[in-house]
Amino acid sequence: MAWLISLTSLQLLGALILLTGMLYRWLLPKPIPGIPYNKVAAERLWGDAPDMLSAERVRVWQRSQFAVHGSPIVQLFMSPFQKPWVFVADFWTAQDVMVHRIHEFDRSSLTADSFSGVLPQFQMNYKSADVIYKHNKDLVKDLMTPSFLHEVGPC
């Protein structure tokens, strides 16, 4: 009888270890495919945060990641349980992301949080799927055509 209790205890302990491992894997950062990232950071709950905090200057460390990966676009895991932040250092790459990959990337909630207190109705506060964003975009779409800009531009 005692061996049955010990067998059940071992099974429960094994199940607990397995569930803990599965939870840990589930909580790890999820990289966006095709964008370079630090492999070590993707295997830590805190992502890139320990490396950034150990650097003397965070912005310099972030900028150095473009050289480390040899790419004008990188993703960094800034804090636990969040999606990665995508940093772009090249105009043409930024334009490609904003024009051709609009369905993969949208405005961050951090952007809206930053501007909404000062400019609550600012277009940058809305996600691209928001009805208000689409309405505002329709209002200004004709204002950016070359013919309109040529007519109202400085003489």
C-alpha cells in the first residue's frame, strides 16, 4: 500500500513538473518570423531586459543591435509577457513595413498612451482597424495627391 502512495506522489510530482515546464514555454517571448532577434533573449522570460539594464546606456545598446544582427530591422523583447518591439533604422525598410506589411504591424498601444492625454483625437492614437481612423483617413486622402499639393503649395 505504501508503494502505491509513493507511486501516486511521483506521478503528481511529474505532472506538476511537466505543467510548470509547459507554462514556462508558453510565457516565453514569441519572435516575429523573418526579423532578427537575440536567440538568448527569446529563451528568457525577461527577454532583452537584463542585457539592456546591464548596458551603460540603453539607447546605445538598442542602436548596437542593428550592427550585431547586420540588419536595418530588429526585434527586441523589452519586457515580459509583451509582444516584441520592432526597431527600424532605415527609411526604405520603414516605408516597406508601413506600406506593404500593414496587416502584420499596427500602431502600438504605447503610442496611443503617449499622445492621448495631450491630443485625445489625434489620428495616431487609433489602430488601423478602428472606424474613426478609417473615417479620418478618408477625410484627408485627397489632400495628399500631387495635383492638390501642387495647387496649394508655395509659389
